[in-house]
Amino acid sequence: MTFDEAHDSSILDLLDKQIVHALLCDARVPFAKLGAVLGVSEQTVARRYRSLRRRGIIHVSGLVNAVPLGHTRWVLRLRSTPDKALRLAESLARFPDVSWVSLLSTGSEVVCVSRPHSAERRDALLLHTLPRAPQVVEIRAHEVLHRFPPESEWPHYARLLTDEQRAALGERPQIRESDPAPPVDLSAADEVMLAILARDARASYARIAAETGWSPTRVARRMDELVEAGVLYFDLDFAIERMGYAVRASLWLQIRPADLAAVGAAVAAHPEAAFVAATTGATNLYLSLVCRDSAHLYRYVTERLGALDGITGVEVTPVLRALKQAQALLHTDRVTLVPEPNRR
């Protein structure tokens, strides 16, 4: 019996979890196909999905991978005055290129991931907006050199499907970490489509066509092209507290260079690991963790990390409050959409 099976306090039932895993594999899977795979009706799947969204338990979004655009991601660790740290985190959460915004347990630090679509947007944040913000007293920018892909996607519900069901759904495409091909250029219409998908990964081709001026056929073709190029990928945000997980933490590890690849791959295989990346900076491995409770976090650090060779230093920074995940805001124990900008 796994730890998750022994301590499962999720409000999701078996069918909910199977739907969640299917959406991780293919965010735009037709409900008719999903119903056939799971042995229920199309209407049942659609009703369950709408309920998960309405209750703020999941949000499915389309995201832009900066690497095929010729850019990199950054893990930003920002120190603020304690009385203004929450306001800083709330402001960052509203930036479309910024994800995974958390206020750390120190009360004066904010961590986030910046994934700019262009050099101009990168420089605007790193060289202008943040340095000029009066509440920011220190900026530590860690460039993501390599992301270690997980062996299975969190929350690890693949085990709840049969081999035949998993084969029918297929594997989730891996996020492309490097691409020797020329960078992909995005048009204004591409940006409109990507903005719609960020808010709703399952938006219909007809709806996107109405906003872009393209035909639905062209929308479908261009979406497939961007997915194939590695520019567009899909992700799920979760209200993890309602799924039985009460503790998040950021870990900053120092690894001997010769051991970095091996340690990174080993950590990425741990079920607690939501994001693992080799980075620049004083520490060279960044790890985002999801645990049941503080005791689970302690066992992870002492037993799982403690068993690995090559780790020379570990800083554990529990998350005091998570404000944004991949694309959705977190409000108490539910995920909500970032308000659309005023178009006036």
C-alpha cells in the first residue's frame, strides 16, 4: 500500500480521479471518448467535469513554453519588507507570464516562476518592474537550465486506471526542454488564441475562431502546430488542500556537479515532487513539494533526500500561502481565474 492510499483524505471519488488523470493526458479529450474509455456516459463525464470546475477544485489551462520561442524560464526569489510581502505576491499573481506564486513561511519572501514570451517581456519584469518596486529589497533570479520530467504526473492517479484505459488515453506529451530548430514566431492571432486557452483549455474551436478571425479548421490546425512545436502545452491547477494535501514547500538544494543529473532524476521520481529543475545560482537544484502534513515533509527530507548521495546542502522553505499555480489564482481552498484586464 502506498502512502497516498493509506492516507487518502481527498474529496474526489474514483471517477473524479480517473477524469483528472485523463485530462492530464489530454486536456481536450472529447467527453464522448473519455466516457467510452471509463465505461460511463458522455453526459456523466461532462457533468463531473463541470462540477469540478464550478467547485473550484480544478482548472485546465493552455500554457506557453518559452524554450521553443528562444527564451528561458526563471525561478525568482524575492525578499520584501514583511508588511508588504503579501501585496507583492498578489501583484505578481496577476502577471500573465508569472506562475507558481507563493509567500514563503519567512513572511518576507515570495517565490514565483517567470516564463516570458519575449526578451522584451523578460526585461520589463526583471530590469524595470521588480527593481523599481519599493517593496522589493532583494532579487535572486535563478535561470532554469533543465527541468527533470516526473515519472508520473502529480497527483499520480494513473494507477486507478487499467492498462487498457491508459493505453487508450495515451501518454501526456513531455514539455520540450531544448529545441535546435529556429525559434517559433507568434502572430497577434496566435497570442489571442493562447490567451483564450490560458483561461479555458477546452474552449471550442468556434469560440477561438470568433476571436481570432480564423476559421475553426484553421484554429485546430494552428493549435496542433503549436503543440507539435512544443510551444503550447496543457496543465491542470488543483485545490490541493481539498485533495488531502496541507503542506507545500520550496527546497533549494546544493548538489555536487557530477551528481546533479542523477540526483535530479531521482528526486523527479518521488511522488511528492511537483517540479524539479536544475538552476543557476548559489543552489543548483530547485524542488517544489506537495505533502500531506509537516510530518510527511520531515520524513521526505530525512528519509528520501537523506538517502541520496551528492547533496551537500538543503534549505527548506514551507509555503505560508500559495496565491497562484500554473494559471489560476488560489482563493482560500479553491482555484479561480485571474480577472481579465480592462480592455477599455
